[in-house]
Amino acid sequence: MATWKQFDDEVPELAAIVHAQLTATKHHVLATLRADGSPRVSGTEVDFDGDHLTLGSMPEARKAHDLQRDPRYSVHNNPGDGSMTVPDVKISGRAVEVTGPEFDAYQAAHAGALPPGPFHLFRLGIDEVVLAGLNDTRTGMAITLWRPGQSVRTFARS
């Protein structure tokens, strides 16, 4: 599992595209696993905090409980206007809840920029990043895959 920094260090060009897509809009889609193993999708926001990609959650939110019980997640960026001029971004991995002194330090460092009241904070470890979009002729799919410590692979689908 990689941090955002490792991803950015290994493939900065790809990380720049992903960063642009995740910051182009505020809301994205998070997939977690319910206690019975079935999927749950929720709206979410992600942020970049030093070496880490993070997400927050309201207290007692189902998605937070899902991640506390089973840390596996996937985030899909907001696809924007539907024109498919830029690829969709999908990130999968395992979330780790930030608690204790690290959580207190995060709150102190972001004082004034955080929503009021308590919240959960998760660091998103990265197992896989996929970009999926149209090829240059817009006649098929161009898929890019990165996994920690591996070369970037590209695929074409017609």
C-alpha cells in the first residue's frame, strides 16, 4: 500500500492528472463494504494533507463505520460534464483512521478550515490507481493502471 507521496514520486505525470481531477470538483463517490459484504456508495470529499490523500466523515456516518470495520475502499472522481474529455479516476486501497495525537495535530494545523463539530479522518492508502477515458480518436477506451512498485500499464479497449 502506498501513500500519495509514493504515488507522486513514482509517477508524477500521472499523479498530476489524478490531482487535477480530484480538485476540479468537490464531491466524488466512495465505495465501502457493508457488514454483510455488499457494497455501499456514498458522496465524499477528498483532500491532500502532506504525504497523504485523506477523507473526512461526519460522526457516526455509515461510511465511517464501514471503513472502521473493513478498511477497503474505492474512490471514483466526479466525472464532470459528461463530455469525457478527461479520464475518470479510480483509486482503491485501504483507509486508516487518524486518531489520538495525530488527529489533534491535524485539527491544530487546519484550525479555521475545518467544519464545526466532531468528525472522522481517514488516510487513504493506495493499492491501485486507474484512469479510464476515451482514446485520441474517441472510438475506444484508453486505460492506465498503476500499482505501487510496478510500471504503469496501459490498455486499449474497442
